[in-house]
Amino acid sequence: MQPVLHYLKQHQKRFLAEFCDYLRFASVSAQPQHKKDLLGCARWLVAHCQQIGLDARLCPTAGHPIVVAKTQRAKGSAQPHFMVYGHYDVQPPEPLDLWQSPPFEPRIQGRNIFARGSTDNKGQNFAHLKAVEAYLKTGTPLPCDLTFVIEGEEEVGSENLDKFLTGHRRELACAAVVISDTGMPTPDCPALTCGLRGIIAFEITLHGPARDLHSGIFGGAVENPAMALAQMLAQARSAQGRIQIPGFYAGIVPLTKYERAQNKRYPLKDAQLKKLLGAPRLFGECGFSATEQRSARPTFEINGLTSGYQGEGSKTIVPAWARAKITCRLVPNQKPEHVRKVVCAWLKKICPPTVRMEITAGHGAEAYHVSPTSAPAQAALRALEKAFGRKPILMREGGSIPIVNQFKKILGADSLLLGLGLPDDNAHSPNEKFSLDCFEKGQRMSAYLWQELAA
Ligand code: BES
Ligand code: ZN
């Protein structure tokens, strides 16, 4: 291990320059105008993986390409095989005016690097690539065979990865999937994530009059779709945060005593969280801590709400339509299709006859849960402890990585979620950043991990 750790120490400056090159690609998967940037980014990754000494290729899909990079295999290798999964696509950077420096011009300030995609997920995944580089460049034998699968559609639901997994089932068969695309509570508290929330996404559009109308001439005699939508959405949740849709909570497994005790140990306390988020107050369903509300309870969230005139000044109209983008986070035992059904049925029931409702279904995924007592999970805990010098905690997280369910279903492999992101990294927000300490320790964690997993 010494040469590997030494190599990592020696080359941080170059790693950082390469990381900046990676961050300069505006690989925004949700926006069609960035298709070329995604392709450019994927090509850059392939070339970079080859430079490191991996056997890398670009795999086209119906959407954005997938990058596959493998360590060279000895013929008939009996070493265990692990997949490292990550994504090179990023969330849209908007609103741009809130960024202190442009989202695709990486800026280093102190021990942080600011850019869209820095923590989610380019930096976290890059740490693993650098660890493997250290093995390959120092001629240190890797005790495992590794395959990196880095996709370009995670932020839009990984719609083409299923097919790819099915088509490459033999090549990708592995003992476990290693993923750094989650978080840790504080810089000196490493964590193994044992649960992620699931998700359903959809859009509701209410159509009113055939075109925007003069609100003085016609207002009052025709439904206002924005008001109708606001009234409908307001019924989805009580003022205390309890979701009011019949059947929404059906079948949810309550938190165990053990889990609740673990949650109490989570080091980021409510007061710190409130400060971090800049909210006037925290919010949430009675009887659950903030940690539990944001990891172990389901939600109904409005992600976007659009209608009528959004420009400067006023415009007196009754808008022709109103639209909401919604996602619900799901917890274990909530089936996405079932929740979708009860939500749609409820919306139809409460929709007034004065508007026509259109519902478009988006992506969906079940929640994920993995045992922390398996041999690979125990190995991961040891690697975290060695790299961070602290005992890691076990936690559930509220975000979703839909494809982990497919890794289990299609490949039979569990995912080890070794997050390097911090709560103040601003993932999906303006001024996203990644801590360079987490980057460095993440590289060491990855270097230890292969030893521990093979042991
Ligand atoms: N890295 C996140 C997921 C995440 C973040 C999990 C923090 C746990 C803690 C990932 O890139 C992400 O944002 N996923 C989306 C999935 C969705 C688009 C289907 C999410 O959770 O919103
Ligand atoms: Zn994300």
C-alpha cells in the first residue's frame, strides 16, 4: 500500500488540474442543447481512463453514451470482480445569477472546488479513478478486477442503463457495486449509507381557456388554471407536512428502535441544519426528527410551478394553462407504480370540471436498502475508517439512485454507498462545491477498499 499512498500524495496537483478539465464540460443531461457536451465529456473520460492504464470504451445508447473502463484481466482470473458506478452528467446550473463564479469554470477557494458536478458526481467518482491510477502506475497488483461504469443519464432517471446492464450481464457480473454518489454528515464523520429513498416523477398541466385572456374582460367568468392548480396542490399536504392522499402511506414499514437510536447519533443537529439551509425554520411531520424526515419518510414535493406571465412588470391575464413538476420520495415497501396510481386517482377526483387535466408520467424507482453486516459492507467500513481515521456511521439518505435496484435485479449485486459529499456542498443548487479533503481522503478510501474487499 505504501507506494500507492505515496503516489496519491505526490500527484494531487495534477489530479486537480485534470479534475478541472473534467468539470469544464457542461454535461447537463436534462437540456437537449448540451448533447454535444455530454459526448465530449464521455470521450474525454474514455481517453483519461486509457491514459491511466484502463481498457476503456464508449458505449452509445439511445440517449447519452456510457463509459466502460476495466482493469486488465489475467486469463482465467480468480480475483473478485467489482463494479464502480458513477455518472458524468450534471443537473442544470440555473439560476445562473446566483453563482459566484460561472458553473463550468471551476474555481478553487481554500480547500473547496466550486463547479456544477463537482460533488455530484464527477469529483466523488474521480477519486476512485485516481486510486486505481495509483495502483496501475506504481505497478502495485490490484487484488480485485474492476469495471468502471460511468453513465450520462443519472440525473434524468438512467433510462438507458437497464438495457445496457441486461445486454452486458456476463461482462458486468460482480460481487458488489461500489458507488460514491451520496453524502457524509461532516468532514470528519465518514458514513456508509444503507438506504436510499425511491422516487416517482410526474407533471400536471391544467388547461383552461384556449388562450390567455384579458382578466378584466373575462376574469371571474372563466376558471383560472393557476388558481385551480394551487388549490389542488394545497390539498396534497397538511400544514404540518402530513400527506393527505388516501393510500399514500399504505404498507410503510415503521423505523425500528435500533434505527431510531442510530438516527439520534447523526452528528448534524437540527439547529446546524437550519443554519446551513438558510430557512426561517425547519419543517416537518410531527414525531420525526429532521434526520428521519429527510431520509426515512416519504414526501410530495413541488419542484417547479409555472403559469401565466413571468416577465417584468404586470400583465393582466387569465392564463390559458398552469403546470407543476412534482416528485414524491418513497421509502421501503412503497411501490412506485402503486403510489403513482393513488396519486393520479386522487388528482382526478379533486380536479374541478372547469379545467382539463393532463398528467405526464416521468421516471420512477423503488427505495433501496442493504444490510450493513455483509462481508463487503464490513470491508467498506474498515476502508472508511482507515482513510478518515474515524469510525464511520451507518445512515439512510433521502436522495435516490434509481439504478441500484437494477444492479440487484439484473446483476444480483448489492451496492456499497460510500458517499464523499457534504451537506453544504450545494448539490443541485447554485455554487455547488466539493471538498478537496474529501477528494483526497476518498482516493485513499478507494485504495484501501480494494485490499479490504479482497481480504
Ligand atoms: N447523487 C444523487 C443522489 C443522492 C444524493 C443520494 C445525496 C443520496 C444523498 C444523484 O445524483 C441524484 O441527484 N439523483 C436523483 C435521482 C432522480 C433524478 C431520479 C435524485 O435523487 O433526485
Ligand atoms: Zn444528483
